[in-house]
Amino acid sequence: MGTTGAVQRAFALFVPKRSALRRGSDRAEVAARWVLLIVGLLVVPVALTVGTQVTADLAPQVAAERAERHQVTGEVLAAPDPATAYRTDVVPDALRAPVRWIAADGTPREALVPVSAGARPGDPHVLWVDAGDRATDAPRLADYPAAQGVLATLVILLGDLVLSLVLLTGLRRVLDRVRRRQWEAAWRRFTGPDHESTR
């Protein structure tokens, strides 16, 4: 019963019952709902297209990252400096410390990289390096492009919904003022100019 009633109320917002009491402002409000509904339906394929394009643009970038980046094990050279504290998704309270590792060509490399706060000189440390054996961030997850595409689609759809609600609310306030003025004018014609409506 509750669901049926909600459907009926939603239907009435767009197809109200015929009535001799309906005003021009009521028809304008219904027309605005239809316009925004049609615009919202047109936005759906646009949002899907944008989301698909975002996924397509990011996919080769992420694939390249995952193909060229790999992990190596290095050695912590010094205790991390508390002055370098910062936060990452992987290490909540990360510090930076110098780490040495051996590149693919056999040469030693060294860089200041994120380590855990308890790291000590001589500890092994796993880090990510790129194709040139330079320290880098971990590659993004394989599902990152799809997630960003879905996010872009949802942002557009929700943005359209919020904008529609704001416009409808603004229109409703304007029309309510018009209706109140019309009611006051009609009331004065009925009762005379010395009697104000209590509505």
C-alpha cells in the first residue's frame, strides 16, 4: 500500500487530475517538472559517455604503470627523520628514510622513500621502482579506471538531480509568492479593501 501510494503521488506530480481550480501557476510548475525530467533523461547517455571516456583514457595509463613498475627489496640506511612525517593510503603514519637497492643493471641506487616509523638502519625494505629503476609510487589498481568512470557518471547524474531540485525549489517559491498575491487580491475583491486575509 505504501509503495502504491508513493507511485501514485509521483505520477500526480507530472499528470495531475483535471480540476477547474487549477491555476496558471500550477500548470507552469507541472511544465517545469516535465522539462527537468526530459533534461535529466537526456543527461543519462551523456553521463554514461563521459564515464566510458574517462575509463578509456585511464586504462592505458594504469596498464603502463602496472607493466613497468615492479618491487625490489632494499636496505634502510638511516633511521627515519620525524620531520618528514606524512600520511599515505598504504602507511598511515609514514616517514622518509634513505634506502639503497640494486638496480637491474647491477648498480646500487639510493633514494629517500616512505618507510614505517619503526624502521632501523640495516632493515630490509620493499619499494616500488619504475622501468628506469627509480623509486616511485605503487601502480594504481587494475580496477581504478572503471571506478573513476563510474564516479564521473555518478557525479554528473547527481549534479543534474541536485540542480533540478534547486531549480524546482526556487520556482516553487516564486510561484508561491505569485499565488499569495493573487489570493490577497481575490480576498480583497470579496471582502473589501479593509479586510486582510489570514491565510
